[in-house]
Amino acid sequence: MSFIDILQAVLSSLISLFSFLSSHKVENLLMLTCDGSYESKVVGISVGRKEKIQRMDRLDGPANIMIVSDLDFTMVDHDDPENLALLRFNALWEAYYRHNSLLVFSTGRSPTIYRELRKQKPLLTPDITIMSVGTEITYGESMEPDDGWKQYLDRKWNREIVVEETAKFPELVLQSETEQRPHKVSFYLEKEKASKVIEALSKCLEKLELDVKIIYSNGIAVDILPQAAGKGRALEFLLEKLKTDGLKPLNTLVCGDSGNDAELFGVPEVYGVLVSNALEELVQWYAENARGNPQIIHATDRCAAGIMQAIGNFSLGPNVSPRDISDLMFKRKILSPGHVVVMFYLFYERWRRGEVENSEPNIQNLRSILHPTGNFVHPSGVDRPMHQSIDTIVQLFGDKRGIDYRIWVDRMSFAEVSLSSWLVKFDKWELSGNELQGCSTKVLMNSKVDAPDELTWVHLHQTWLNGSGGKDDMPWFI
Ligand SMILES: [Mg+2]
């Protein structure tokens, strides 16, 4: 058996161990139960039985920070076709926060059009997704719904009556079928007619003793929800749930741009940021309700850049994206294996875009990161020595010049599998023009013998992600 074979066997067993530990942990956590007292205490109902709660708990303790962000024109800038601010945020999150923090998307979008957005934009995978204006809470990549939240919203809610009554207002134009949800009825309404129609509708529903909430957003959308729903109430529910389990985040930052985000800023103890491009309806709410509140700012930067500005403003942690650092490979203190991966792939992106110097020191740096006797299992299954990959990368300098070529990583996780040895797992995405490919990646990293503060990539194993566009005959180098 050759040296490489032995190393491969070791890697394979470490990967199995890692997979086992991950799945074991998830299974345990998915089976966690609570006795329903939380429901009685927080939302005033008793479920009267043990309720299985499904949670996203990658973390051993409370999140360092929980970012709760709206999507359209907050996390995602639809006026930025290159998605630069979003990619900057992604690099910041995966390098510094993913391993100890929670990312929550809170959107007015239904699951259908939320998934569409994820296909169109380089969005990270959130830990928790709150959709349909706070009427649906789901956990993890698989988006497991929170049934307790559904049951709670069922009280004092009669969808049929809402539909019947709203039909009496011809100004209300029903949104598409995908946007009509169990706890949300949605319409379009012209801005000029909005206040009059909403006032009349509100009186009409009040007379019928329906406990509903009417939210007007983006100068066009009307959502009618149970009074207990909404982005703010959903976040309060989530925070209470985490608190009950001793997992209340150390800090929570809420981020928004439009009317349906206003509730987020009213949640006790949270920090808040209105991105610079916030709509008049939210800016007006801010002027009337929160201007004197030092925990809420109106950023001067747009969208995801405004979120990073707020992280710095409230001193919640690092807020300089690795994408804003020019000398990625030199004199950088290594903070975690995740940080190493983000920095490497940014360097690789810049190398292929021809944006760094094609110099001997840069090439030497590449050679020092990837272990020459290690190996790389290509997503096609082909196994080759790492030094061949390095030689190929060196030759690729500038081959993506002038092309919209970007790389980002998602779902970063790592574990120390033995002294000075780490197993790192993440999804790597590569956009080249209109082609997007993704692969699940596992890397075994070791501390360097001569420089224990530095990590070297000993083995790299990739497999195409389902539906990610990856094909074995396409160029894909690492
Ligand atoms: Mg928005």
C-alpha cells in the first residue's frame, strides 16, 4: 500500500467520523422535546402534550450574533447586477461568523418565490428562514416548518372571511396564487388609494371581530395576516424559543428597508439598521418612532453594505469583508480554518481574473498552502496529486479576465479531528459568465511542522452538489 493510499484511508475514515458526528448531533437535536410550558408562557396557549420542536442547532451554545435580515433591497440589491455588496457580506459571514452565529432571512416572499430568488442570487444558506411576512418559520437547509408557530397563528384567524370581505374592495388586486398562504392573503393596491382603502377595510374586519393585521409595503403590496403574525412577532417567538433553551443570542441585529420590516425594529433589545436605500414608509416610521434610539441607525450604505456598516457601528464583531482586503495571502493572522478557506478562494478568484500580481512570491504562497504530497479528488471522481493542481492553477493566471467570474463559499463548518488537524466542510460555488457550478467540499488541513500557526491543505475531496450545474467534462480546477 502506497503512502498516498494510507493517507487516503485515513482521510476516508476521518470523513466518516465527521459525517457520523454531524448526523448524530443533528439527530439528537431534532429529537429534542419540550413540555409545552414555553407555549403557555409565551403565547398564552397550552398545547397540552409534549411537542417535538425542530431546530437548527449547529452551535453548542448561544449564537455570538444573530442577523435577521429582510431580502429584497436589504440583503439583495436588485440594482447591483454584480451582487458585489452581497458577495462582500458572504465572505465576511463565512470567514468570521458562520461557525458561531446565526443567519436568519425574514422576507415577505412565499417559499416559492424565495426559492426563485435563491436561484437568481448568490445568497448564503440561512439557519432559519421566516417567510410570507412572518407567517412561516422554517429551520435549516431542509426548511423544516415550525408547527408550533402554525398552530398559534390558527387562533382567531379565519381565512375564508378575510377573502370574502376583501372581495368587496375592487381596488384590491389579488396577488398570484403562490403568494396566497395559509396565514396570509395578499393584494396589490395603488399608493394613492392605499390609506383610504386600508382604513375602510380595517373597520370592516373589525366589525366582524377578526383579529387581523394589515401591512402596506413597497408602496404597492397589502398583506392581511393574523394579528399575532408579522416579522416582529415571528422574531419574538424565535427569540423566546432560543431563550427557553438557554440559546438566546448574545446580540441580535435586524435589517430592513420597507414597511413590513418596521415591526422588527420594535422587538426588545435588538440592534437595528435601516439600509440607506430604505423606502419612505420605513424612514417615516423611523423619524416618528426611533430617531432617538441609539440601538437603531439609518445606514449611509446600501443593502448588504449597510448591514456591514451596522455591525461596525454597534461594535458587534469584524465588519471588514475579506473581499475588501488587498493582500489576501500575506501576513494575515489565521483566525480559523473557515477563514483560511475564504481567503484562499478569494485569492484564487483574483488569480484567475488577473487581479493580483503574477509573481514568484504569490506562486510560492500557493505552493505553501496546498501540500505537495497531498491529493485532490475531483468531483468527477478522478484522484490526482495536489502538486498537479498547483501547476494547473499557476497556468490559469488571468484566464477569466473580463468575465463575470466569482467564487463564494457557503455552509462552512470545521472540527478539530486530532491535534493540529482539521476537517473542514463547505459548499463552493463558482460563477463564470452565466454558468454556475457548485460542489460539496471536504478538506483535511494540518498545521505546518515548521510554522504551527499556518495550515496546509493535505487532502481535498469534492462532489457535485445536486442540481448545481456541475458536469464532469466542464473545466473545474479546485
Ligand atoms: Mg425589502
